Amino acid sequence: KAGVTQTPRYLIKTRGQQVTLSCSPISGHRSVSWYQQTPGQGLQFLFEYFSETQRNKGNFPGRFSGRQFSNSRSEMNVSTLELGDSALYLCASSLEGRFYEQYFGPGTRLTVT
Amino acid sequence: KQEVTQIPAALSVPEGENLVLNCSFTDSAIYNLQWFRQDPGKGLTSLLLIQSSQREQTSGRLNASLDKSSGRSTLYIAASQPGDSATYLCAVRGETSGSRLTFGEGTQLTVNP
């Protein structure tokens, strides 16, 4: 079974631009979560989607948004990029239910110049 | 607010040693705790998932224990190998946080040949 895939793997953007990252969960997984990882803040939760609905949201500004499609694939968008948005963005998927393990993708490395 | 702490932040050992990584969390109202491994610049690989009702889980040379009431977990690695070198992260899933995982800062492990 294929794992969680994320595209693109690497991205370089300029301040003020916007970016869209994509995540395809493991087949059969309907819950998708996004995390930001930086050296200073560690891993921080962005949001979670299930059945095309945002179920949970972390403490990030409105510039960060996401969505989920009917096939469970998810995208996150960051508008008006800032230098501090440079990070590794990780996507995780799981089966529905509190007892299930979460599986992470390889991440998208975003560099904002 | 849940806080997760991992000690030590870094650890360097000779090959063959048995070692213990520690994780503590402030809110004992958790569903489960998950240990991950992260290689430099890569995504997270799930190692072990312990449900709140369990005391320990084992996979190969890895054994993780959980003491929910005291807010502690340990990851025991037997007969360490250079290939075990990575950052080890623990994460908890709270009873009121949906799929959100709260991560510790990680322990960076180096196993020297």
C-alpha cells in the first residue's frame, strides 16, 4: 500500500507570493492533518480535515488555509508569504477514530526569500 | 494546554549500548502516545503507538512504556546500531483535541560505530 505522498517536495517562493501544497493520504484514510516544522518552534499543528470539513484548527493566522476533496486528497494554501513561513510542512493521514495511528508523508520544504 | 518535554535533547552512545529516551506530558487526559523517528530533512516514521489503557508496546529492539497517571513515557532501544541515529519524537493525542498531536522537541540520537 502506498504511503502518504506530498507534492512538491521542495519549493522556493518570494515574500508576498502565495503557495499551494498537496497531500494524498493512504488509500482508505479519510482524516488528513497538516503540521509545520521549524527549528525554533518544532512541530506545530495547522489543521485537520475529515470528509471535506475542517474539524480542528491550530493557532495560525488566516493566511494559512486548507481544503479537502471528495477523494480525501488535501491542499493547504499560504497567502502573502513571509520569511517566517519557511519550514517543512508535513501531512499526516489516519483512519477515522481516536485509536488509530497517524502516518506522515515526506514533507514539503518551503523556502521563502 | 498540553506540553510535551523530551529529555535528553541530544544523546551520543557507542554502538551496542542499550538506551532510554524520556518523554513527559502535562495533561494526563490522553487517548494515546506515539513515538516517531525523523531522519534529517525527512518526514516522520511511526515507531510505536501506545493506547492510554496500555502499559507498553514492543517492536523488535524497541520497547515503549506509558504511565499515564504520572504523565511519562519511555522509549527503550536495545543493542543500538549506527542506523538508529536520528531524532526521536514523542507525541500525545489529547481526549479533547481530535486528531491533533502535540509533539515534544525531540531527542537527537547519535550511535557511533
